[in-house]
Amino acid sequence: MAHPLAGTRVPTDMLMDVPALLAAYADVPDPAIATQRVAFGTSGHRGSSLNRSFNEAHILAITQAVCEYRASQGITGPLFIGKDTHALSDPAQRSAIEVLAANGVATVLQADEGYTPTPVISRAILVHNAATPDALADGLIITPSHNPPQDGGFKYNPPHGGPADTDVTRGIEQRANALLAEGLAGVRRLPYAQAIAAACISTRDFATDYIDDLGAVIDMEAIRASGLRIGIDPMGGAAVAYWDRIASRYGLDITVVNPAIDPAFGFMTLDHDGKIRMDCSSPYAMASLVDLKDRFDIAWGNDADADRHGIVTPSVGLMNPNHYLAVAIRYLLGHRPHWASAAVGKTLVSSSMIDRVVAGLGRTLLEVPVGFKWFSPGLADGSLCFGGEESAGASFLRRDGAVWTTDKDGVILGLLAAEITAVTGRDPGTHYQELTAQYGTPHYVRLDAAATPEQKKAFAHLTADKVTAATLAGDPITARLTTAPGNGAGIGGLKVTTAQGWFAARPSGTEDIYKIYAESFTSPAHLAEIVAEAQVIVTAALA
């Protein structure tokens, strides 16, 4: 059940105390306390200064660990650094620059210390490395993505341009925690005024290069010629200054419905649980734009670092991310002739509608564990034309089949919705209705189930033979998976499939719960049966 204030403007008394948050950035974490140590998840280290999980000491230690890692790997090119609009992102960038300069790392940041979307940094790394393979670049992106205003995030993208793999982040995490334990004695650091003036620190307008190149990945001329009325809500994020420039550069009719930047994100509507969260796939967080849907031919929102997308159409309102991914894949495979041999990537918790669309077009599907990092190598070498997650993150190749980004790009997914509408004369919501008429209507849910700490640990040791059930919701089980079929990597949980449905279960990294993802192509009642039996199957498998 949604919070009573979900979808309504944030009350004043719920707004974050920004000065207190920034003051707490200087607090010293205790590395003996697990929650105050550096911990890299699927999207880097995240936390809040208010509970001493994202403080100056963390950023200094992580940045020093990154400097040592790149030196050990012979990464001698520039490090591109970008930040989003969360309050902690600015002090974190300043801390990082103090360490990068002291270590003599050639560092490039946005001119005027402005904001930079995640995909812009990914693209900058790839463009540099294609032109200068003898001095490879990498990057740091300071963002907690769509997380609440009090959070900060810090992630490392190595030379392939996408999120660092576990073997890389594990080493950085271990070294950073060792530095914390020794009181940062091994951290090299300069005062900020000296660091920002250092010869190795330079600035660039990342936006110009990215915007000028958009025609290589999106049919911008088709959008211009159509005269579409486009509405965009940057949700106070890093792309806020990009859209007017894109409109001017390509002659598009774009209205930025909310150009505000506010570290407290006081313009937001509350998410389903009553929290402020810049989740562009949430109808509650996106309520302001959804209410304006009939003003535009197509509209979308992006989260704080613009790596996610939420598509709003006149036909259906806010599209479910799974629905839009299926539409995008079908359209792209029919309008990108240079992608003829490349596979389509999806995470194993994304809708099976994607499987049906890809199979119907005679193409190859690559199903991988949760985490965009699994798509990065394939996007980099062109063996994957598209990679998408159910959580509204995706990217795809340039029109000529070359790499665009190896990290999620909410900017091009929004522009693609405009291209689809312009080229076909029908918005993506209408296209999805066509898909359900052809392949059936999926019913999808994601929910939480209680789990003891012991059960959460047991997920790591699950094997397929621990699932003894023969059927799921009345249908024969066709697969019991603890590794992803696309690459054989461990999924950190379990997936069970039938011809008409499936469920997946994965433990939470922070709470005593596990997440259940489930889908039925039969009915909502059948989906409810899948969910109920899933919990029985998981409990038995973990025993």
C-alpha cells in the first residue's frame, strides 16, 4: 500500500537540512563499524554523511585507492570526473580533486564546476581511448543516482567506460578500508586551492562534445522534421542544462517543465513509500510530469545523473520500464540495419516480453545477472547492440554499429522515444499495445519477503538441485537457474521458469529481506500463485 502522501509535493517539514548534511561530511567514520566502512555495491559506494557512511574520509581513501589501482594497471591517460546535483556531490568532487592532484593524475572536470551526466563521462572515456590507445583514460562519477537527497555516491569506471567489475571494486574497497584503518596516513592530498590550480587539473565542456554527437546515435533530423511537442523533467538532475542546448542545436520543440536545481529536491512529489526519490520510473515521483502528459506528443524524465529514463505517452501515461524496453528493442532492430549480427542484452529479472520480441525477430538474446557492468564488454566490441535493465537503465550502439556508451544513458532513451513517435507516427505506448496483441499480456511484480541473515548468506550457496518442485503455479518447471544463461555468471540468487511465467529471488544487501521478481503471461491470479509458491520454493531451497 502506498504512503498517504505518495505523489504529492514534499511538505516543508520533510525537507532535508542541507547545512547539517554538509557539516556532517567532515565527521570521521569508525572503520571498526561495518556500516561506516567503504562498501562497493553494483553502482559504487553509497551512503550519507548523517550516518557516517559517506564522509570526507571515505572519498579521500577511495580516490587514493583508485590512483594506486590505475598506476598498477598502467592507466596513464586522463581521468574524467563528473558529479550530479546531490548536495554531497560537490564536496566529494573537491575532496577527490585534492587527492588526484597530489598524485599527479591528469584530471578533467566540467568547466565552471558544472554537472555531468553519467553517460557523458562514459562516452568521453571511450572517445579518448579510441583516439589514444597508448594512454588510456578512465573516470569517476559522483552520484547516488535516484537515491534520496541526503545520499552521496562515488563510482569508478575503468577504461572500458562502464561500471567497474567486482574484481576491480573489491580491490579498491579493500585498499580504501585499509587507508581508513590507518587514519588516512597513506593518502596524498593537497589543499583545494592548490589542487584545482595544479597543472594536471583541467576543465572541459563535456556537454558540447556529447550534444554535437547525438545525431550519430539518434535520428535527430526525423524528430526535428516531425515538429513533435516534447516535454522533459530533468528532476533537478545533471542533465538540466542539456535540454535547451539540445533543442537549440537540433531545432527541437522541447519544453523543460521543471528547470529547478535544489539540493533538498523540494520540488519533487513523494515516492510510493513517502520518501523523496528521483525515480523516473515511479508514477509517484513522476506525478508532476504525468499530470502534464496531454500537453505533449511525447515526454520523459531522467534521474539525478541521467542514466535512467521514464517515458510518458498520451496513450498510456508513464510506461512501465519493461514495456518500453521491449518497444525500444523492436523498433531499433527494425531501423538499425548495421546491427544485423549483434545480440540483445537483458538482465534476468527483466520481462520475458523481451525474450518473445527478440525471438520473433530471429535475433539472439543474452540474459545476464543484475548489473549494467555485464553489458559493458559487449557494447564496447559491438557484439551487443542493446543492453537494458528492468530498473529503467539502458544503452545501445550508434546507428553505424559502433559503441556509444558502456554505461546507462537516459538521455538517448528519451530521445529514442521521440524518434519512435516521429518515424512511426505512433507513441511507444501504442507500440506496446501492439506487442501484447502479438505476444500476450505479461503481469509483472517486484516485492520484498522477510529473510534472516542466515538465509541471506545461504543465497550465495544455492544450486539448482536444491529446487525439488516439479511445477510452478500449475505449469511444469522448464529451468532452475543460479547462473545466468547468457554468460554463466552467478546471479546471487535463484530463477525458476515455466512456459508461461517465472520468478527470481535475490537477497537485499542492506535489509533482512530478499527481493522477489515474478511474471505471468496468463493472469494476475496466476501471478499471485507464482509469488506464493516462489516463497515456499525459496524457503525450502535455503533450508
